[in-house]
Amino acid sequence: MSSPPGDHMPRRPMHSRTDSSMLTTQLMDKQEIPHIVQTNNGGKELRVTNIDTQKKQPITACLMNAAFISALGSSYLYGYNLSVVNAPAMFIKSMYNRTWMERYGQPASTETVTLLWSSTVSIFAIGGLLGTLCVSSMVKALGRKGTLLLNNCFAVIAAVLLSLGETAGSFEMLLVGRLIMGVDSGIALCALPMYLGEISPRNIRGSIGQFNSILICLGVFTGQVLGLPQLLGQESKWPFLFAFLAVPALIQLCVLPFFPESPRYLLMERRDEAAAEKAFQRFLGKKDVSKELEEVYAEGHAQSNLQVVSVPQLIRNPAVRWQLITVIITMACYQLCGLNAIWYYTNGILAEAGFAGNIIPYITLSTGAVETLAAIVSGLVIERIGRRPLLIFGFSTMAVCFGFLTVFLNLQDRVSWFPYLSYVCILAVIACFCSGPGGIPFVLTGELFEQSYRPAAFMIAGLVNWLSNFAVGLLFPFIQAALQTYAFLVFAGVCILGAAYLYTVLPETKNKTFVEISRSFAKINKVPVQSPGDARELELQGELSLAIQPGQGSPKGKVTEMESSF
């Protein structure tokens, strides 16, 4: 009999296919999953899981802490960098002009200062692109956790450059610091969702994955708070806003080494079953993790190639074509749905509503608070509602809110209280975005691809994310100048198209294994569909051979019930 795919992966020995097939068929008729565990006296014991009566695995402190610490030094810093440059913008421009005067004996022109400032803002996205291009090779060589740890070095270096740029009288230090911080964020937004998705049991994989989105929103809110004039938003204190970048990075650098690496990475790429078993035990809080190990083995056997594939190989593979298209469209809509335009209008709308300029920064804190709250709520309900409904609901309601916002903005000169409704619409858009589109695209990228495809998939998703971000920053001023307040209708159209595509193509992925998710795309990809029975038999062959010796018709031993979390 020929060996199954993935022969170079560590796997169980195989004996009689006929005997194991007969037992597999009998047990599957009863909706039961058999698997072998080691008993205390050194023997083998066949245990059976009832598919219909699996219990949910409780969330352990190790899993929660690992998710929080890994996100604190990664997505939190990304969110913080999105908002931290707003408060000191005037002081940074003044520093640029002063430095230019000291070097060249004359003040910089308005165009020069504008160019330096716009470069400071946009170079962050260029760094993100560079970081994304590095991530595939990094996660393969260093692992998910190792990549996150190394990434902290970029954050610390960026913090030093950004905080000392004024003292050194060098605007180049600020530009390089922002570039390096972009590299950090590009790596983080790929490696973090990969790590969170691989350490989480499938029944809470979405909730744990939303730590990425929650910490992004919390980072944005922190940048808004620290940038207040009473705190660090002062001419003498603004460098401390950037020095703060080193704090979360150093916390992660000191704490994350005490948490395990991704068990899937350890087992499928490092071939280290002992380390993978220990990682599963710590994350799941139980000693017997043999079923989890066998499920990862089954995923490995189901793949035709366990070598990490490159981006060109992923693009050419018809078996993952629609998964890739779905990730590209979802990630593009994540950036092109118009949330960046919301920030552009917020202060103007509040000014039109009659709020004094000195209190507007405090009112805009409500946007960061709403972001964070909506992301937390999404993390709590994602496993009940599902990824697909939250994404479709988020994009659809954003389109509706954009429509109302366009009406209110065009009529606010005629009706005195319309600016208040405009601001309500802004808060509603932010809440709808963070309820689904703000975090689920990163979760989906990890779920739609099996182990060997995942690094390349995250690289492509990251490239789309940063290129779309750069396109919005480049094109939005022209769109706004041409359409004024009607620019929101363009974003409403993007949201409608995104929701329509997801409704048509995307299957629900909650509480499914990676193999099951891949199988759900088989029809649209026009590849042979592996039946559940074949997939289950593939998973069981190695396990049953431990108990079924050649010539035996059935295993002997005690049969008990056990559940799998992954």
C-alpha cells in the first residue's frame, strides 16, 4: 500500500487498513471517534469520543495570558501608532522648521515642511510592507512566538530614535523611527493572528483571535488619551509619547518567553512531539492531549505537502484559490471601507455642532472608547453568532450609516441639530466596523488555510492590507476634494460590494477544524471533495494500528469517552 501524503512528517506506524476501516465504519455509524491513549500501566487503551456530545473546553489562564501578552507587544503598538502622531503634529512641524533653520540658515518653505510631515506619516505604511515581506521566512525559521519576541527589538529601536530625534536635532531620526515602527507593525499583524489561531481550541478560536482587534482599539484609545494637552500633548513632553512605545515591547520581551510556542508549529514544522504535547497541556489545562495531537497529525496527513509553500506556489494552487480571493477582498474592504475618512471629518463635525475647540479633543475620546467597547463585544459574541454574520452585518450597517451621514452632512446648515446626528452616525460607523470587519479578517486568514499555506497567506493578506492603507492615504484627499461630503457614498458602495461577496462565497468557519474549512471550499475550487468518512479514516489509521495487531478483527480493551478541543 502506498504511503499517504506528508510521509516526511512524524506519524504513527500503520498496519492493517482493512481491520481499521471496518472499525472506523462501525464507530462512525454511531457518531463516535475512536483513538488510542497510553494507560498508567504502560498498555494501550481505546477511547471513543461522541461527536454530538462534545463539551466545550474551559479557557485556561495560560491561554488568556499568552493571548494578551502577545497582543500587547504587537497589535497594541500598531493601534497606538495610528493615533499617537495626531496630537504632536504641530510640535513636530515646528521642530522640522527649527532644524532646517539651524542647518541651512533660513526657514523651510511651507511645501518642504508639508513634505517632511506627510513622509513621516506615510512612511509607516512603507515599513509595514517591508515587514510583511519578511514575515514568512521569519515564522518558518523562528516560529510564531520567536518572531514576536524578535519583533520587539524593532519597537525598542524605533522608540529610541523617535524620542531622541528632537534632542539630536535630526528629522531623519523621526523618519527612520517611523519606518522601523512600520516594519514592526507589518510583522506583528501577520505573526500575531497566526499564533493566536494556532494556540486556541476551535470552540473559542474566534474569541481569542479578537484579542488582535481589541488591543488595536485599546492602543488607539491610549494614544488619544496620552496625547491630551494635560498629559503628554505638550511641546516639552511630546517625545515621551514615542518613548512609551518601548514599554509594551519590553513587557512582552520579558513575559512571553514563559509561554509555549504554537503546538501546531512544533509538531508539523519542527517535528517535536514532546514539546507540542507540553504546549497543548499548558494551553488546555489537562494532561491527556493525545486526541489533540492526533487531530494535528490528521491535518498533516490530509495535506499533499507539509513543506511551507511560497507565495507563487500558493497563488498557482487551485485548491486554495477561492480562499485566497476571499482573504484579498476581505482585507481590501477592511482598509477601503472608509473608516479613515471618518477621522478626517470628526473634528469638523464637532465644530459645526458648536463645541469649543479646546474641548473637542476630549469629545473625540468617545470614538476610541466606542471602538474598544465594540471590539470587546465582538470577541464575546463571535463564537455564538459566527464570523460570516458579523462581517456581513458590519459592512451592511456601515453602508447604511454612511448614507445617513451623507444626508445629515449636506443638511446640517439648515437644521441646527443635524451635526449631533452626524456625530452619532460617526460613532455608529465605528461601532459597526469594530463589531466584525475590524478584526475578523485577521481571524479568517488563519482559519481558511492549513498549516503549510498559512505563512504565505498572511504575507499576501498583509501586502493587501498595507497597499490598501497606502492607497487610501494617497487617494482620499482627491476624492474628498472632488466629491466633498458625497465621498462617503463611495465607501458605502465598497461596503455593499464586500457584504455581497461574503454573503455569496464565505462559509461559516466557527467551531470547525482547518481540514473541515478547507473541505467546504472544495466545490467552488473545483477540486475533488474528500468525504468526511475518508478524512476520519485517515485520522484514525495511525491510532487504530497501535491497538489492532495484524490478524485481529477488533481492538481489545476498555472503551471510554474523551473529547478533542482542536
